[in-house]
Amino acid sequence: MGKLNMSVTRHFARVNIRDVFIMRLLNLAALLGLLVVLGVLLWFEFAMGEMPCALFLIQRSAMFGLAVGPMMNLLWGMRPSHYGVSILAACVGAAGSVCQILLHIANPDDPGHGPVVFGFHLYTWAFITFATGIVGCAILLLFKGQFEAGDTGVLRERGWLRLFTIAIITWITLNLAMLGIGVLPDCGLGMCPTDPATSVGIGTVGGCLMFLAIILASFATGAVLNRRMKSVSSQ
């Protein structure tokens, strides 16, 4: 009976470890998806000179909030509350997106605001992003094995997953900092204009150099911290 119990325990331990690994990859993929979206928005702002309006700033801020859940899951382990943070942020962002969509479709002659990507304006793509985030978090919450494995996050485990996690979080943090720097000339410390003026931008070459610098800085930070931070196995 004792051997049977040990065998069952090992089986469930392997299942839980597998579930946690899969969920970590899914959370990392979610962060990568958000990184692409935020990168496109950063490109339009700095390379093309398309400054965000007040409503779209709310949506971009909510995208950073949407990224907080996967960040916490990867850093400190899978928790239902982490998914809840992302769902709440996505609801706020979706409300801002719907508000902006309704403002423009109320007038049939209104062509919409800002650039068009694959037939949709950026605020429409933002709504699609938030809706996908809400549905994705709701689906992931259905898998309870990830919460029963006692996951403590990648911070305690040296390896490529921790390196990539830190690099992506650094990338998103730099994106947030650049968003704040970019809106200061138009907004200052007060309310941002409803229809901001389009600036010249730094161009394609400048945009590529900016992204290259961000990517190198992010992976350098990830590599250094992954090497310096302790892991459970080394303690």
C-alpha cells in the first residue's frame, strides 16, 4: 500500500510540474503577444509621429495592466488573483476602446482617428486585444492543476525561462517609460489633448535603432540578472 501511495504521489507531482511548465509557456506567449502590440504602438508614436489621444492613452495604460498578471504568474507562481488583475485591466481598456469606437461610428462621415492597420484603426485592435485577454484568462483559470503544484515562480530557478521572462519584463518597463516621456511635451502634468497634433517622428532608421537598443538592453539585463540571482538548486 505504501509503494502504491508513493507511486500515485509521484504521478500527480509529474502532472502538476507538467501543468505548471505549460502554463508558464502560455503566460510567456501572452507577454510576447502584448510586447508585439506595445511595440507596434511605440513604432507609430516615435517613428511615425502619431501621438496618442487621451482615450488611447487609457487603453495603452490598460495594456500594461493586462501584462501584470502574466508577469506575476511567471515571477511568483500561478495564482487566480494574478489572472484577476489582468481581467480587471482588460475590462478598463475594453471600456475605453468601445467608447472611442462609438465616438467615431456615431457619425457616418467620420473616417476615424489615427492610422489604419489591416483595415482597422488602432483602437479597434486594442479592443480585440482586450477581448482576447479576457477570454484567454478565463480559459486558463479553468485549469486548476497549475494552482495546486505549489509553484514559486521562475525567480528561484536559473535558466533560459527566467532570462526570457526578465528580458520581456524589462522591454515592457522600457516601453512604459518611453510612453511617459513621449506624452510629456503634449500633456505635461495635466490632461492630454483630445486630438493631438502629429509630430515628425524619428523615421524608419531611427525607429529601427531605437528598437535594437531596447532589445539589446532587455536581453543584457535578463542575462546579467539570471547569472547573478540565486536559484533553489544553488542554495
